[in-house]
Amino acid sequence: MHTKTFVAAAVGLGLVTLSACGSSGGQKSAADSKTVTLVSHDSWKASQSVITEFEKSSGYKVKVLMDGDAGQAVNKAILTKDHPQGDVFFGVDNTLLSRALDNGLFQPYEAKGSDQIQPQYRADEAKHRVTPIDTGDICVNYDKKYFADHKLAPPATFDDLVEPQYKNLLVTEDAAASSPGLGFLLGTAAKYGDTGWQAYWKKLKANGVKVVSGWEQAYDQEFSGSAGGKKANGDRPLVVSYASSPPAEVIYAKPQPKTAPTGVAEGTCFRQVEYAGLLAGAENTEGGKAFLDFLVGKRFQEDMPLNMFVYPVRQGARVPAEFTQYGPQAKNPETMAPGKIAANRDQWVKSWTSLAVK
């Protein structure tokens, strides 16, 4: 995400947001064997009815521990891997996947139904330590009203963002701490190459890009187009967010507008994929396996779009019309192989910090 969903707006909508405290260390009780604990980022959401179906069919109760944004959750899971807090981890994406795998966070398991996952989203197929669950696009969003009022066309591409008419308009997240911030950095690296992206960021910095800690601050506080944000503070009409943010603005608005108040600069998108895996040292491995099977099942895959504002990876999974209407996937997003991300991420983030923050 990565606070990827419209978290504040989702409160109180009957979605599963259970939390648990403590670790799963110590002796396992009979109750523990009938409980499967999911560790995830704060953007986890699922319909109660769908979770109840899993609990009835599997015999396991679901407990959810949410641990901050994606980067924080992954880092904490790595630090506690010898005494894991749960059985399954959901929410490591392609920008951080190698860090999780290199640190031995997961044990192998090929989920039932994995053969139905679209091939372009699969990873680690030799060992099956992770299972693809969803996909989405990190993109620059724009405030339609601002650009209409100023009779200015919104930017459409990375190149546009460094033009003088967009000076001091963009806010992005810290690539060292935030999943969308890192995704935006990787998008520029994919677009301009291993060395060209640094020259691009020098131009972006000169054009007044503002860097804040995370998505919630960027979108809810700095962005002028957020209906749920602090409008008095939001004076930046461009923000790094998701292609799925416009449908969230529509679906959670009361009354619902006929069109989304925000738009997406499609030439700035980077394709993100989220994975789940069975934690190494999980106490309830059988429950964890059953839950992974459930996550790639059609019922859960079709439940995701309006809860977590992401697209399913399962072939044939239907997406609600209102989601595709306001938040279609980017046609030609920037992408990068996990291996290349693994080889360059840490050095790129270090270089980015010296360019964009210091």
C-alpha cells in the first residue's frame, strides 16, 4: 500500500480489521492449532462474510496482526523471524521481495490454485516460497479541480513533471521508508535507466518536488484533491499514490460523485505485485497452508478490489464495474524484474536520498 488503500474511509464498513498482540512463541495450545494468524500491513481488509466462509469450511479461526505500512511490516517480520508473530505474512511486494527471501522469511509451499495465477505475476517458481495475491499501479494522481481552475493541463508522463508549469506541485513519499515512494523511484529507474534516473531526479528536485515520510501524510495532508484529507493543509495538486485511488474517492464519498475528483497520469505508473507466504517457524503450518489456498481462491480474489483497491492475479476473477470504471489498470506501466530490483535497490535508495532529501 505501502498504505495502498483508502484506509481512513474504510473504517466502520464491516470489514475484517482484527488485531492480535504478542508473538507466537512458547508451547502451542489446542486453541492455537485451530487459529491461523495472519501478519500484514495496515491496509489489509476483507469482507467478514468471506472470512467466515473460510472459517466454516476450514475449521480454523482467523486472527490478524497489522504491523504498520508494508516496509515496516516486512522489516519487523524479518527481525522476529526466529519467533514469528504468526503463520502467514501478506503484503511483501516486488520492490521488497528479495529482502524477504534473502533473509529466510518464508518456507516453501505451493498453494492450491497457483496454476490459475496469471504467469506474469509469478515469482520464485523454483522454490514456491511466496504466492502472488494482487497487483496494482503506483502512479502520480492529480486534483482535477486545481488544474481546471488554473486552466492548466495535468501532467501525463514522467517528462512532464519536470516542466516549469508544474513547479512546486508534486509531493511524493520517502523511497527509503515507503512502498509507493520506492515504487515511484523504481519507475523512474525503469524509464530512464540505471544512471539516467539520477539526472531526472536532479531536475525533479529543482522543480520543487516535496518528500514526506509516507502515503498517509502525502495523500491525506499534502494533496489538495483528497476528500478525506485535511484540505486546509493540502496545497499540492500532484501526489504519488495509486491508479486505484480515484475509485476510492468515488466509492467512499457521500453522496457519490458521477466522476472521480482525481485523475491518474498514466505515463508515470509502476506495476506493483503483492505476495503472501508461509512464515518460517510458523506454529500452525497446516492452517497457514489452508489460508494461502484461500487467498488465491476465486472467492477472496473477487472480494479484494473494493476492500483493498487492488486487482486480482487469478485468471478469470471478476472485478466490479465501478472499480474498473474509475481505476483501470495502466496500459503500459513501467516494470522491473525482481532480480534487478534486488541487485540495485539499496544503492539506488542511498543515491536517491542524497539527491532528493539532503
